[in-house]
Amino acid sequence: MAVSSQPVPRVIGVDVSRPDPHSYFDDEQPRARHLELELDLDFDARRVVGRVTLVLEAAVPAIDPDGALPVLDLDTDGLEIEAVLGDGGERLGAVLDDADPVLGRRLRVDLAAGTSRVTIEYRAAADAIGLQWLSPEQTSGGVQPFVFSQFQAIHARSVVPLQDSPGARVTFEAALTVPESLVAVMGAGAGVAEPGPRAGTRTFRFEMPQAIPPYLISFAAGDLVSRELSERSRIWAEPSVVEAAAYEFAEVEAMMATAEGMFGAYDWDRYDLLVLPPSFPYGGMENPRLTFLTPTVIAGDRSLTDVIAHELAHSWTGNLITNANADHFWLNEGATTWAERRIVEALHGEEAVTLAWAIGEQGLADAFERFGVDSPFTRLRTDLGGGDPDAVYSIVPYEKGARFLVLLERAVGRERFDAFLRRYIERYRFSSITTEEFVAFLDQELPGVGGEVGAQEWLYEPGLPENAPRFESGRLEELIALGGGFGDGVRPSAEEVEGWSASELLVYLQRVPRPLAAEDCRWLDERFELMGRGNYELLVEWLTIAAASDYEPAFARIREVLVEVGRMKYVRPLFLAMGEHARTRELAREVYAAAAPGYHELSRRAARDVMAGYSAG
Ligand code: BES
Ligand code: ZN
């Protein structure tokens, strides 16, 4: 093995040629522009056996005898490096540093004059954080195993050694080898299957001609089938889920047309969707050409399709224009949440979007409470300094970021703002930018407006500025009054609540005070038939009230939901609400023990993190 191990001091934030505090990517070194990826998915060992060739932008020039020897710094996390080879298959020197707890291990490769391709043969760890391997029992079909990737923000490096920074965009071609009973899919151009290298295997070949940040590399394999949604969109899911999914997401083409009207042509050819098993730790992930989705968005009545609007909108904001690093995450999520709401408004009307803003407002208030309003984690432009982005993930960049854009939109009028956004996309498409670049563009295109709305405060200060836009409607006022009046005995009648939409009910439930007495919990459950809701936003909001109220009749349902579903948006608040009473803390520990084996590592960490904050008892 050509790799030695030796500690090297870390110089985060000092090294000017390192544009990303979460990556060893060095601007001044050769750039890998294209990857040739071969991943053999070994389901028995739960390991990826990999071989990647990093194709450099240009061959390394003749080496100046007095100059420094050219090197290539790559990110790795838990990878076992077996060989590092140059263009002709000759071994290159390489050193794997000690691990940084967040960044992983730097792999420094010695380049030679003329090197234009670096090939690395390696194995990923069985507990690679970028993957979850599922046993057949953890899938809905129960017969075949499943694996999926989730690389944002900094987990590509646990599966592929590369320059793992959003500024280091790559195109790629990939060959995925899987057991022949499985179908492999990738966020890339269509997969073509051929016999694999060993008996009982198949290899799927993909190609990604558009340059993407490494966190958008994505794949999954399992018992997957697909249904057409439109000429350029299909849904992938396990056979038992695919029909319900096709019904739920039928609106996709209409959403695409709306988004294209706002942002310009869709740049990624196809827009397919993949429904994952319920342990998927997010609601959705905007992997290009193939959005990954939690099955909890299949409510049965299309009431949670704002998640699709959101992930689709990332095709422009996030995937075309990408945050330069995790400190500028609001550029991805704030702009996408703003766009999501515009799509919802166009398709479902102003009343619907006002409720969506109100739901987000409550989420924002909860996040301020979690961190404290003065916390630097409530800034839009953050300064994580190499700290773990997963640990401080919150709704703040989404809801605060989107509100900042609404403020700009209201300041100049929708027409001018939309034109500004189209120029922004035109100018920065297929690049990765900072908050400061955004501000410079804003000042150039809409002079004076940033100053007028207080952009500096919005971007660099914690909390929510006084001039935050308000979203109001008569209906919203009514719902807030009803929910907020609960403590004073206000109880809507059965006739009154008939025909409430899911969003209306969610706004109401969010405003219901907690804890409640058992009889009030019972009343809520009966009036709104909450325990059996297929809409997980409603179900979880209800169970959060029940947990915070120590309401025992809900314990079994809480256990059931948390053992089944690993989506962090639900895991966090439910475990948090269970921290209020000795009996629910006991429940939490018991549920965690039952659920943890099926959870993604990120969800386990989220639950443990919340439980670590429980007071004793
Ligand atoms: N890109 C995010 C998910 C993400 C963020 C994964 C950071 C890893 C690190 C995705 O677009 C997202 O925001 N999903 C939301 C849904 C949305 C409607 C707010 C989610 O998962 O809940
Ligand atoms: Zn998003």
C-alpha cells in the first residue's frame, strides 16, 4: 500500500487558497473537472468497493526544480485507500493525514509532471455517513435490501475521495454494480444495465454532462420500478408504493411549467423523483434530475406537495447557482423557499401561500428558541469555522432567507425583482458563489435597495429584523385566534372545522398552547381525528402536543411513528417534546432503543443530541 499516515497541522481560516472551511480543497492546486466512477455495492459487507479517476483540468506542467512539488489535496472520510495511480498506472505517493472530527482525513497525492489523471482504488467504511444500507425488513416490500446516498453538506467524501467543496464542480460518468435482483438509479443521465463483472451482478452506467457540486452526486439501489408522470418526469419507488406516489405527485409538470416561467428553461433534461424508505433523514433532497423524497410526503391527498415545489426550485437556486460553502447555505435554501412559495402561490393561490408563510413563521420562532435569538446560528451568513454543519442545521436559512428576498421583492415590485432574479441566474448559472458576491450583484443591479431594506443587518446579524415582511389574511387571523384562544376555552364546533384544509389545521394546531390537560388532548383528537392522519405534518404536530402534555393514549402512536420514520424534521421535535415529563423521558429512551437500529446515523445523532439536553429523572 502506497499510503503512509502522518499528522499535519490544520490551518482553517488562515489558508487563503482554501475557499471552504469544510474541505481540504485548495484553489491553487490542479482541479479535477471530471470523474470516472466505478462503485461496486457489496450488500453483504455493506461496503462500497470503489475506483475513481479524477481527470484534471490540465496536465501538470514541467516541474520547476526550485519550486514546490505539485500535490493534490482530497477529502476522505473513513476511506481505506488501496492504491493511488497516475496516468500510466504507475503508483503515486500519497499521505493520509490524521482525522479531523468534522472534515475527515486529507489525502495528499504527489503529482508528477504530465499527470492528468489520478486513479484511486479504495473501500468505503461500512458505517460511511453518506450512505444508509437497509435490510429487506426496513423496506416496504420486505424482500430486497436497499441503499441510498445523502451527501449534502460534506458527506460525499465518505464514499468517494475528491475535492469535496461546492466550488469544485465536476461532471462524471459512473458504473454502479449491484446484485442482479436490484435496480440502481442515479441523479444523472439514464442508467443502462449490462451484465456485471461477477455472476449474479449487474452494472448500471450513467453519465452526468452538467458540472455539479460533489454534494449533489447521488445514487440508490433497491427493488425499484417507475411510472411516467409526464414526458420529462417519472417517479421511482418500490412496487408497493409507486401507484400512490404517482397519484400524489401528478402536479409535477404544472410545477415545472410555473418554475420555468419564473426562472427560465429547465436546464437538466429530465426531472425524476425517487421515493425512499421511511428512514430517509430529510423531507427531500434536490439531487439533480432525481429528487430524493421521504415517503411521508405521500399524504394521499396531495397536501404535502410543497416539498416537490421546493426540491424542483433547487434546479435553479442551489443546483445552478450553488453556495460556495456551508456558510452561505441561505443562498441555496432561502432563495429556494422563496421560489417554492411563488410556485405554491401560482398553483394554489394566495390564501394557500399565506398559510405556508405562517407555518414557516412558527418554525422560525421555534428555531430562535432552540438557539437563542442572539445566537450566531441565527445569522444568514454564518461563520461555522469548520464546525459541523449537520449539528446546526435549522430552518433559519430557509425562512429568514426567504423573508429577506420577499422584502427586496416588495421594495422594488414583483416585476423588477423577477427580472433581477433572471439576470442573477443568467450571470451565475453553473457556478458557486458567496453572500458577498450576491450583495455585489444586488448593488449593481438594484442600486440602493440593499441599503434601503437593511441588507447588512439581515445578512450579518442574528435574529429577525424589525422590518420583516408580514403575511396576513382574514382567514389566517381567524385560525390564529382560534388556536391561541384554546387556553381560554375557545373550541370550534364540528361544523366549523368541516372542510378545513391540512394547512389550516396545521396553523391552528401550531398555535394551540401546550401542555394541555388530558381531556383537552382527547377533545382535540376527537374533533380533528388526529391519531389516524396520513398527513405527517399534522400527525407529528399533534403527537408533539400529546407528548408535551404527557398524554398517555398517544404513546403507542408516538412509538410507532418514530420507529417507522427517521425524518429528522419529525425526530427532533418529538424527542424534544418527550423531554418535558419523567414518563415521556422514559418513553423517549425506550423508543430510541427500538428505533435507533433502523435510523440513519444523522437521525440517531439528532435524537441523542436532544436527549442529552433532558434534565435528570
Ligand atoms: N437540501 C435540503 C436538504 C438538506 C439540507 C440536506 C442540508 C442536507 C443538508 C432540501 O432541499 C430541503 O430543504 N428539504 C426540506 C424540505 C423543504 C420543503 C423545506 C426537508 O428535508 O424537510
Ligand atoms: Zn432545500
